[in-house]
Amino acid sequence: MSNFEYIVSGLPVLSADYRYAPGESFNETVEEIRGLLSQKDAEVLDYLLKGFDADNLNEDFYAASLSHSNAFIREYFRFDLNLRNAKVRYLNRQLGRPENMDVISGQGSEEDLNLDIDGNRFSGGEFQEAAKVDSVLSLTDLLSREKGLDDVCWEKIDTLQVFHYFDLTSVLCFVAKLHIVDRWLSLDHEKGKQLFRRLTDEVRGTFKGVNYTE
């Protein structure tokens, strides 16, 4: 069984001039975390990481994700599916293409198994962040748009982390946020550094909150 309090307490701390040290990277940090997890928990982490590779984001992946035994995986990739489709629809409108062109709908064929009553393998369901995402997508500045979408994603992860302090969900949330931070360290180092500081403060706040309630 994974020792989550030990794992969370050992997560990276950001200095004011944070940069990855030689040999350090997102992958290095994740490998350290994986080494402290049980085999079962490590498999869930690996599934999350698989979803960070755009080449894996197809209907089969989302079908498996939305029926996954882990609640964070289900809800994170439900959000990811809806966000991806929102971006595709926006691009289609800008290019004058049919709105649902290239959207991952989850609709199955007559030969598919495990279809629901409406003929779908899966459904993204209600997308509560739709209006916020559409507002961000309307921004003309590319970096502002990317930051806005990542802010929406960060907020979604926050909602999935509620009441999770020292468990697998808390670790998965950290890794999902670290993935956002890592991308910004390459796009805009100052912005990435600010996000890393925010992430570190959140981890520290978790410990303060738990100590306070005790």
C-alpha cells in the first residue's frame, strides 16, 4: 500500500529562481513518485500519463477512460474529451467547416458492442465549463488563450481534488498540474515558475489545513 503522506510531503519545492537542475525533468519527478507507489497505484498513474500523449487520444482511449475504475481518471478525461471537442468545434467554425467535423462523439456502429440505449460507446455528458472555454477561445492572443485554457483545466483539477489530501487522487492531481507547469516552463519560463510556485503553495496549504483540523 502506498504511503501517500510521505509521498505528498516529498513533492518538489519551488525556489524563487526555479529551473530544472541538470538531469531533472517532469519525467524524473514522475519516476520518483512512481517508485513510491504500489504496483496497482502506479498503473493508474501510468494511465494518466498515457493520456498526456496526443497520439493516444482516440475513441478507444476515451471509451476506456470513461469506464475506468478510478474516479479521477473518469472525470479528468471526461473533461479532457469535452475540452478537446470544444477546441475542435471552435476551429471548425473559424475555418467554415461543419461544426462536428473531427469531433470525438463516442457514437458506435452497428457492429460495436457495449453501446448504450442511444447507440453511444460513451458520452462526455454535460460540459459545465463550456461557456468559460468558449470565452477563452475567443481571445485573439495565442498565449493568453493557452493560459486561459490551462487555467480552466487547473480549476477543474481543483474540483476533483476536494476532500483528497493524502491519497492517490491527490498524487494524480499533482502530476496533472505539474504537466501544465512543465509545458509553461518551455513556453514561458516566468509563467511556468509562477505556476510551480502556486502548485507548491497548494501542497503546503494541504498540510496546514490538515494540521489545523487536527
